[in-house]
Amino acid sequence: MKILVVGSGGREHALVWKIYQSPRVEKIVCAPGNGGISQLAECVDIQATDIKGLAQFAKKRKIDLTVVGPELPLTQGIVDHFQKKGLPIFGPDQKAAELEGSKGFAKELMTKYRIPTAEYRIFSDPAEAMRYVHDTKPPMVLKADGLAAGKGVLVCMSRGEAFDGVDQIMKKKAFGEAGSRLVVEEYMTGEEASVLAVTDGENTVVLPPAQDHKAIFEGDRGPNTGGMGAYAPAPVMTTKLMETVGQKILMPTIHGMKSEGRPYRGVLYVGLMITAGGPRVLEYNCRFGDPEIQAILPLMETDLVDLMLASTHGGLRDFNIQLKGGAAVCVVMASGGYPRNYEKGKIVRGLDDVDSDILVFHAGTKRKNSNIVTSGGRVLGVTAVDEDIPSAIGKVYASVGKIAFDGAYYRKDIGHRALKR
């Protein structure tokens, strides 16, 4: 098979790495790819949002399956366009991808199908949102309705912070048109977890649960990022909790989407808060989580291509996933200043000094002459697999210490909640 992977981040590098292991695969192409992906796949200069260009390329090169990494092309309808052209593609269509593209739509779906989530209100008028904030006891959570690269959520501990948040999101358009509508939610307490399931619209195959670390600073402080590290499996997700998530969240979501005329095929990512009253949904994503997938895929024995093909062809009913033992921990190395302003073009040193069993997934890099240089906020995702989480944490940080670039920053407490357990 010839496989096309769409995207340029750490998630796409992890996907390429796993697909490369499939005996089904002869050739992998990545559009546009990055400095690390280029070692395993042919990288072509087509942007992830150039849907017509990608379809033309897939047709010309006789691509057997296209795998979409990021959310934006999915919400823009890349699956619909490819299907009209008779091109096989893995992922939800545009109507199904609205589950991530609009937080308001997702909340309304959860209400209709009694899927546990936080209480909320949706606003399109900033003045109405301000009045609601004035009458609501903090803390509260403000969410831009549309896509904001994982950064459109503000946790407000006081009314003053909430007023400022409404102003930033709805008036000053800090997240662009994503903030045209605003979701204001109750603040939930508990431990977060991510559950990813591959679905064919009827059946699901659930991957090992993971836990992301969104905040930039240790102790989960500071602004949200796209994710500073992850580990899997997350011990907070017990067997009983996973069964509850399947029965009360995953299946009602998939059946609800089908009932709405939006059958969902591809990856369904559910961000959860494990509260005292049980798991409640924080958010849905319509693609593999990044960096969660960088900790999940190394634990999978199953051929990822087999799994994706079964999803696209409706063949998951009797599909059994095979997992390796142990645990995986991924630490993201970011550019100094991320998630705000940062410099690019810094030479990455020490990649050849890392042990061969350590996985280094490139997120924001490119090749420049004979060097790998930084080209994004999140630069690398360094992943280690070991018999348990404490061992994997020790192993990954020993490797992170061998890699350097000017201004490099990483959290030193990835996995801290797992260690408490």
C-alpha cells in the first residue's frame, strides 16, 4: 500500500512511525511533514488545509489510504472531498467533525443524549455573557466555541478574570473567529484523562487511556498549551471506570451522532474529568490526541493500518486490539516563550546521543543543510517505554537531558499524578 499522512507535527511523526512498521505498507508520503518525518517518509510541500491539492496528489500518486492528522482539514471537509473523488480516507466527515469544530454543538449533543458533562450556557452576544458572569459565582470556565489549537480555554478563578476572559475572547478576538460564540461552563474538580476510540460508526476499539499535561508550567500552572507531555496507560482510569466511559459516554455519543444524521467514523477522542460523581466530558476531539498518541502508539502491538482500514470499511465488530505490557511517557521539549512568542531556527543538538530504544517524535522541526532546526512552539516529543510509569519517567528524562537547543524548555513533572497513585 501507499499511505498519505496529512500534517506536520509530533502526532503525524508518531503515525508515520507506526504505519512504517506495517507489512502492508510499501510507501509513505507526508504532506507537508517535518525534519524527523523525512527520515521515514517522502515529504511533499502541500499544506494540510490545501484539500484540493492533496486530493489531486493522492489521485496522481495512486494513494491507497489517506490518514488525516490535524483537526482543521477535517472540519473543513477533507473527508467529504476525498470520498466524492473515490479516494479512501480515514477520519470523520465535516458534519461529524463539528463535534470538535463547535463546543456549543458538542454540549447540545451531550444534553440531548444525557451524556455527563459540566453545566453550561452558550453566548453570541458579549454583553449577555458579561451579565451572566456578573450573576454567576466563580470559579468558571470560558471556552471559545471554535478551533483554537488547544488554547481556547480559560479557567477563571474570579469574576474579574472571567470579565477579562469574555473581553479577550469575544471582543478582542484573541482566538479569531473561534471566539464568535462563547461557552461558559461550571468549574469541575477531579483528575483529567483522555480516552481515544477508533470507531466505524457502530462499534469501537478503545486504545489505552492517557493523561495529557496542558499547562505550560510545573504543577499545572500557567496558560494552556497544545500539550506539554503525556503518559499511558493512566492509572486513574480503572477497568470499572473504562466500562462506565464506554457505556455512558462513548456509545451514547456514537449512537447520538448517528441519530443526528452525522455517522461518526475515525478517531473519537474524549477528554474527561474524573469527578467524585464519575466521569464527565470536558471536550471531544475528532482526531488522535497530541501528545497522547505519542505515548499510546508505542504500547500497541496491533497493526495501525489494519485498525484504520477496519474503521473505514465498517469492520470493527470482531476486531481485537493487541497491546504490549508496560507504560510509556512522553515529554515535550518546547521553544522558549511558547505558547506565546518564540524564536525559530535554533539548531537541535544531541539527537544522535539518545539511546536507540528512545523514540524522538519531531513536532516543530525542519532540515536546514545538515542540521535539524526548530520551526515551531512544540519542537520534540521524547518518549520512553518501560515496565511501569516511574521507570519510564526516569528513562525519558535521562534522554531529554541529552538533547539541547537554545531556549529549550520542558516540564520536569510529567506523570506527577501517576506517581501519587
